[in-house]
Amino acid sequence: MPGSVTIGHAEALVVLSHTDAERLATVLRQMSSMLEQPGPDQLSDAQVRALCEGQPHHRGELVEWCRGLSEHLRTHL
């Protein structure tokens, strides 16, 4: 309808420098590897809980979130 206004919750924009966005993408990609790959560099369950603010999250979910966000950042740089 012409003249009508819709007011809703909009997400705020976050601005990062190009360098910071690249660094964040790298950190997220490395973190997904440290969550996923077994071995001495794998993040422990206690570290995963700390990263999730004590909430019960699945390691696989955090892996996918880190990897997906890293890829999203990389494609938009």
C-alpha cells in the first residue's frame, strides 16, 4: 500500500577492515580444523564448552559454523 511504513527489527551492520576480515576468516578456518581433526592439536571438550559459553553444543555444529562463516567471509572479501 503506498505511503505505508513497515518498522521491524533489522540487523545492525558490522564493519571490519579488509585485513581484519581476512584474519578472522583464517582464524575461523583454523579453529574448525582444530575442532575436527583428532590429534594433539584438537580442542578439548572443555575448550569447546568455554567457546560456547558453557552451553551444550555439539562439536560438529561448531565446526560447520566456523567453516561456513569463514567461507562466507572469504567469498565477500
